[in-house]
Amino acid sequence: MQFDAAFWATIALFIFLGVVLYLKLPAMITKALDGRIKAIEGELAEAERLRLEAKFLLEEYESKRQAAASEAESIVAAAREEAFRMTAEAKTSLETLIVRRTKAVEDKIAQAEAQAVADVRSRSADVAVEAARVLLTRQMGTKGDALIDQAIKDVGSKLN
């Protein structure tokens, strides 16, 4: 009987399978694959935990960002209101100052006018007194004796 190559290949295959089964190679492969599967499952669980943690942190930071944006808007609104209030106060103060200064200037002008009128009257009175003195001096020089005689007569007639 002659054995061909296919026969020897079949025998080699059975021997190989026997050695593999004897050495429990499928159990070792299964054990190695199970270990790898558990490691991958652990990594997936860790990845899922990290994903959830990242999602939580993202939501937390998003809420903080929204709170900060809201606070910033309220600060800007408050600053805008304060600026409008201060502008209104400054405008009111400026108007009050202008009115006060205008009144003070008008009072000074009125005072200066009154002083000028008083000075003119005083000067006019001085000029009138001087003119009367000059006129009386002239008249007294020319008609002085007659005026005195007439005044004496007038006093005498009024006393009687």
C-alpha cells in the first residue's frame, strides 16, 4: 500500500489537532481573548465614564458661562443706567450753574448800572452845586447888596 501525500497531510493534521488539544491551546487562546475582551470592556467603561464626566463638566461650564454672560449683561445695563443718570445730573448741574452764573452776571451788571447812575447823579449834583456856587458868586458880586436889602425887607414884612 502506497501512501500518497494527501494521506500524510491528513495524518499530520490529526497529529497537529491532537497536540493542540493536548496542550489546551484553545483554552489558552480563549483565556487570552477573554482577558483582552475584559481589558477592552474596562477601557470602554472608563471611556464612557470619562465621556459622562466630560458631558457633566461641559453642562456645568455652559451654565457658568450663561450665568457670567447674564451677570455681564446686568453689569453693562447698570453701568449704562448709571451713565445716563450721571449725564442727567451733570446736565442739571450745568444748567443750574449756568442759571446761577447768569444771575450773578446780571446782578453785577445791575449793580454796575446802579453804581454808574449813582456816580452820574453824584457828579451831576457836584456839577450843579458848583454851577450854583459860581452863579451865586457872580450874582452876589453884581447884585449882592440889592439882594440882601430885599431879603431883609422880606423878612421884616413877614415877621410883622
